[in-house]
Amino acid sequence: MSVLSRLEKRLRERARPRLEERLTIRLDPATHGALEELAQEHGMTLSELAREVLTMLAEEYRSRGAKEKLQEPPKEPPKKRPSLFSGSARE
């Protein structure tokens, strides 16, 4: 396949809608306004901002899960046996 054909194929694939599923959330007006301002400051739509945030959160969750799977569980200190005698009786 020529380079031009591969490029055309890649461009067609990227032209497809990226969003496969829809997610609807409800926010209080103050939170919605703050997120909308943040998105506008960075030249994004609110949907783009939300998608980026959720993607970052999922990546963090996945990487943390992988790290925890690689680590051994922490060793518990040996359990102390309860004393049969009070502190004064031991002396």
C-alpha cells in the first residue's frame, strides 16, 4: 500500500466520531459554571474538558491498580499475646 493510500486511510479513520458512548451527568449551577469557565480559559468545550478529566482519572486508576498488583501486600507485625498478669504482678 502506498504512503498516500495509508495516509488517506488514517485520515478516514480519524474522521469517524471518536465518541462511542454517551455519558450524561447533572451538576449544580455553580460547579457547571466553574467548569465551563475553566474550559473556555483553555479553548475547550465543556465536553472536551470532561472527556480529558475522565480520561486522566481512568489512566491514574489503571496505573495505580497495576502498581498495587506488582507490590507485595504489606506484612503484618506479629500479634501480641494478651498478658495473663497485670503489670504489677510481673515485677
